[in-house]
Amino acid sequence: MSKQITVRLPDELVEFMDQLVDANKASSRASVVARAMERERRRELAARDLALLAAHGEPDDLDGLAAAAGGTVLSDLD
């Protein structure tokens, strides 16, 4: 499922997106935005992982991290 949204972007970002499409590096502006958002989602998940590691130290194994991550709600990233 997808939703149509409207966003305002600076001219230079739109020009960059158009260059990617023209060079066949992206199929559309929407695909460029979707790819950028997927990268941002992965960055957020990595930041959460780092915060868990910082809070729980470096365990000898991953049991402590797995226990902490098991209680982490990620529904906002669905």
C-alpha cells in the first residue's frame, strides 16, 4: 500500500532528483524520496542500537542486548 503526499523541497534537491532520473539512476522522483526515507529509517534503527549498546555496555555475548532490544517498541517504524 502507498499514500500520496505533497512535499516542498528546495529547487536544488528537485534538480538533483531530476538528474538521477535522467541518468536512469532512479525511476522517478518518488523512488528517490522513498529510497532516502528508507535510508533515514535504517539510520534511526542504527541509532537506537547504539543507544542500547551505550546503556548496557559491551556484553561478553549478545544476551543482554537481545533482552533489552526485545522490549523495544518499533511500531512507529512500520
